[in-house]
Amino acid sequence: MGCVGSTNHVTTTEHGTPPGVSPTATWRLHPQVSLRDESFGALAYHYGNRRLIFLKSPELVALVRSLDTFASLDQALDATVPPAQHETYRRALERLRRSEIVCAD
């Protein structure tokens, strides 16, 4: 498993969505995670598993912060990310989900 900024390949389903990323589920920041804004984006610290993750894009930080205001991941992406970048952000969110930074309900 790679980190959020990793170049490790993430497998996708036939629809282009990484496994585990449900486009119709409601997503949110994990309740045990705190975000601290930084010039490069943000630091995400999980108090339960003690992981520290670098979010290297202000746009990704904005998406993560707003996830719970949308009924689905698709709606969040449509509102905050240009369509050509949806798959890139889906892969980043799958990595964040595996690191328990975000979760889907």
C-alpha cells in the first residue's frame, strides 16, 4: 500500500473506480482525525492509529473537509473537482480510506 503522495499503482474496477471507493456512499473525515493546515496542503493525524499523513494539495484538503456536506462521493467530486481530475481524486481518497483518514458510511 502506498501513501497519499505515492506513485504506487491502485487497481480500479471496470468503471474506473478503485475498489473500496463507493461513489454513492456518504464519505467523511474519520472522527479520530485532525487536520492542520500547512502551506503545501495539510497534515492529517489519526489519534487512534497514530498515523500522520501529508495531504499535498489544497484542493484535496478542501474536498476532504467538505465530504460530509454531500450525499455521495460523486456529488462531492462534481462540486469541488474538475471532471478530468475525478479519477485522480478517487485514487487519493482510496489511499486515505485505507489509512483511516476518511471513511464511508
